[in-house]
Amino acid sequence: MDLTRRDLGRIALAAWPAAKLAAKPDSLFGGVQVGANVPYSFHNMSGTADKIVEYMTQLNLSAAELRLQPVEAYLGAPGVYASSFDAPGGGRSGAGAPPGGRGPDRGDAARGAPGPGAARGPNGGGRAPLTPEQQAAQAEAARKLSDWRLSLSMGKIKDFRKKYETAGVLIQILKVDNFNSFSDGVTDYFFEVAKNLGAHAISTEGRLNDVERLGKFADKHKMMVGYHGHTAGAGGEAFGAPENWEKAMAVAKYNGINLDLGHFLVGNHTSPIPFMTKYHDRITHIHVKDRKYDGATVPFGQGDVPIVESLQLMKKNRWKFQATIEFEYPVPQGSDVLTEMGKCVEYCKKALA
């Protein structure tokens, strides 16, 4: 292909109509399944299950890395967690709680976590210690959510899957936050949910000291866990450095890699392509974004991430893991998230033509 990444960016900008609406999405481009991390990518938009389908259809995206929260909220999970995804910013909330608060899904009741409305420190800084009453309320909310999960029929999960597949959207990866903070029973539940949604993997932003325990569950269920990589942090807890994934893969057959192309490039100051080539059989999916070596997140084609080369390598080798768009660059004035996401989709499509 003679087109440069900047050429593709200009083509995508010209080709994407803001009001595009596909009857049924299809983002299998050149044999590569392009998807999106949702509802995370839909910044400051409603992140309900129904809205996600609406956005995906408009964007012509037929596959998703879907967070657990909108699934459980749709099925009636108890507490503030269940209603948070229709609030402004709901699509960005990592734990499924409204802005400024964390829902009770942070872990089992005994482990504890900041709850909705927790007191803040002086001058609006870090959270102040919870009062005994807040701790008790949080523990009770977590207990109710855990009980609800363990009693949930997998038939309802299958119905949710059918809803999405009827609309033309495959749930290929289930994202579970704080994955290692739950009891064995709830951890098993997450794998069963993923299987019944049709996912082939679970993704998480785990820590290096999580991988042995989670790996045992992954091997038990014969389902990959893709550890998401950020820029390398102290002790390797951010999974940014190659050796940390290697340690994870050494302790469990089904421990794998959610390779974020942008974070890898910035954290390791090198192209992610050699790492992707070496470990392609352990990659659950890649996160597609563009960044500069100095860390800036920019529109596709304006940074240093080899997006085109990575996608073409997937096409050439017929690798079947999802190329997952993770939208993060600032929305330009006069535009909106769906318009910018549409440009990202078009960019990937042109790269795989």
C-alpha cells in the first residue's frame, strides 16, 4: 500500500458522514475484526446496553470489548451501580458508578472500597477515611451485589447475548474491573458470564501479583485473560514492560496479553510490532490508538504508533484477535465523539483495504 498514515487520516475525514447509519454493522475488514472498547470510548455519553448498540450500529462496528457493568445494569443489578450508566460520563466510569463515586462492584464486602458519596479530604483532594456507617453501608451494598450475581440465571446472560447478536454486534471480550478483588465464587461467575455472552476472553487491568491466582481460574475455565498494558510502572504493576507479560504467561497457559499499541510505544519507546509478532498466539486483542513518543494522544495518523502496519500484519498473517479501537484523543471543537469515532473506523477500514 502506498498511502501513508496521514493520507489515510485525510481520506477518513472526507469519507465519514456525521449521520451515517448502517442497517446492520459489519466491521470485518480484510479478514481483521475491528471493534471498540465500550462504553469506555463513548466519552460523556449514556453507556446503557441499548445506547451502546445504537452507537455501534451507527459506527458500523460489529464487535466489542464490552465492560461488565452495562450488562449487569441491564439485568437489574442492585444499588446505585445499576443506574449509573445513563448519567453524563457514564460511558467513562471504570467501576460503573456515577462521576465522583465508585459502585459496590469493587470487590467482595469483606475487602471494602470507597462507596458512593464517600467523604473527600481537605480541599477536595483524596478521599477521607470512611466512617463506620459508610463502611457498613458499603459492605451491605457489596454483599447484595455478590448475592445477586451468584443467583443470576445464565439464561438471562444468553438472552442479552442474543439481543446484541440480533443487532449484529458480537461480544468478543468481556472487560472486568478489579478482577482479583472478588471471592472464588464470584470469580467463577465472571468466567461463566463471559462464556455465555459468546466472549473468547476476559480483559482486565490487573497487577503482576494477580496473575497466579487469576491464571488458575483461566486455566480451569480454558478462557484467556488478557492483561491490559499501560506504561511501565514501579514493580511492573502496569504491565507496560514485555517481561511482565512474560512472567504472567509463564505461570498459566491461559494468561495472555491485551496489547495497547499506544501505551506500549510510549512506555517502551519502541514499536509494538516485534512484541506482537513474537506473542501473537497469546494476544486476546489489541487496543488501537495513536500517540506520540512524548505521550500525547492524537487523532489516528498524526502520531507515532504504527497503526497501519499493525493492521496489515494482522491481515497478512490472518491473526484472529480483535483490533479494538479505544478512543481517547480530545474531541476537536465543532465535532463530537461519534463523528471522531467514525473517522477512526474509516481509518482502520482503509488500512485494511
